[in-house]
Amino acid sequence: MNSSERKYKIIEQLLKVEEESTLYQIENILNEGDGWDEIPPIVQKLIEKAIEQSDAGVGIPHEQVMSEIKKKYNFS
């Protein structure tokens, strides 16, 4: 089933919904964004800086950190 077919199927199901509470929940889901605007500006800047550093190759890959932790604390 492609994207258009899925959307059509959802619309068909939505037209059958009669409960106000269900419609309210659906509206909330559709109006939620990604939450970025809810993050404090200082945290947004820190996240952006971390992404820039990661893109520039600065930092230690997750796999390497996990490997070192496992060795240090004898995890298998």
C-alpha cells in the first residue's frame, strides 16, 4: 500500500469517528510539531553545536564509547 492509499484509508476511518474525545486526540496529534519550539533556546543552541561538531567529525563514535565502557567495567 503506497502513501496515497494509506492516507485515503485513514480519511475513510476518520469520517466514521463520532466520539468527540477521539477527534480531540487526533487534532492534538496532527497539531503537535516536533517539539523543537518547546526546548529552551540555550538547549537548542547546545544541540545545534553538537550536531555541527558531529558533522565535522569531532567527538567519539557511540560504538567506540560503548566498547571502552564494556572493557573498563567488564561488561560482555
